[in-house]
Amino acid sequence: MLIGWEHEGKALAFIEEHEQVMMKPDNRTLGNQILYVQRKDDLYEVYDQTYLHRLNTVEFSGLLESFEAHRFVIQKYTASLTQEGIPFHVRVHLMKDGAGQWAIAGIGTL
């Protein structure tokens, strides 16, 4: 389920419900600036594709407040594993073609 960024309270409630979420900008960044957020006890673990940040509630609320000027999407995290238990990711980019129809612009795996 996807929800658009509206305000801090809605984002916190979504994270509390799902415990692991992905937060990403809604402005065609092609996989950049994606945050993985996991709620652990009294902390939020935020992985920004480079570093793991452990934030208390006040610090995490400050991070969410910094997003107010931007449009973000919050999505429930879904683990994708091979039969051997190895994580994998598939990314499909869609764009409208010259006729206004959605078409696959690219497929990538991570």
C-alpha cells in the first residue's frame, strides 16, 4: 500500500503499523534518495543507501519535518528472497509513450 506524504502524524502511524517501510521521493529520482526505515523499540533505524542512522523519536520527527517541503511516498517494505534466502530487488520504470500509453522504459535488478 502506498500513501502520499501529507504530515508527520500520518507517516508515524503508517510506520507504527508496518514497522518496516520504504520512503522515497515522488519526483523521478530513479532509485536515488530512498530510505529504509525500521521501528525497533524506542528507536527508528534509517538506512539511506550509505549509512545506518539510529534516531530517537524526537530526531526522527525532525527528519520527517524536513520532508514537508517535498513530496514523498511511504510504502510497506516487502522482503524479496530467492529460494536460497538471498535478497533481490527488481525495479521497473514506466513512462508514457508518444501515444500517451504506459510502456516499460527499463527493468533493472539489484
